[in-house]
Amino acid sequence: MTDAKKSRRYVRVDLPKGMLVAWEYSGGRKVSRVRVLALGGLFISTPEPPPVGEVIRLIFEVPNGEVRARAMIRDSQKGKGMGVEFTAMGQEARARLLGLMKLLAGR
């Protein structure tokens, strides 16, 4: 196991088909696909991601409703996408996300 995998706080789930996420940055709104999902954040495919350190707002659907969150961009790769870390999320939204993660992990 690599050091990066050992140091991860949350299990990550690859989403080969992606899941749609709406996000807002500097007043602009976009819809992109989530490629990797975790309780701590997402990797979002987008050709022109904002720079590292910027804050975005997210909304996406899960089986029991929607998840709204604020996130900070931790990795920005032009032409690929961005890794974001959740910084604020309501308790109900967190419970919905946890339910989806359990379902995807087969627990």
C-alpha cells in the first residue's frame, strides 16, 4: 500500500460512469461529473478548474435526497479536473452521503 493510500482519512469510491454535480464558483454555475467520491470530498472532471485554495459550493443527488456542501479546492489539474475537500455540510446531508458510501462499498 502506498503512503498516500495509508494516509487517506476516508475510503474512496471510483465512479466510472460519473455522477452529476452542480457547482458554483465566483458567481458562475457549472455541471460536471464526479469521478471519485469519498466522505471527505470529490474529484470532479472539468476542463478549466478554479485554482487551489478557492472555495466552491456544491449540490448533488444521492438516493435519499440531495447533498449541499461547501468545499475547498485541494488539487487543480487543467484539462482533467479538481480534487475538493468538504469544508461545510449539514448533518442530514452528511448522513445521506454516508448512506450512499455504504451502498457503493457493499456494506
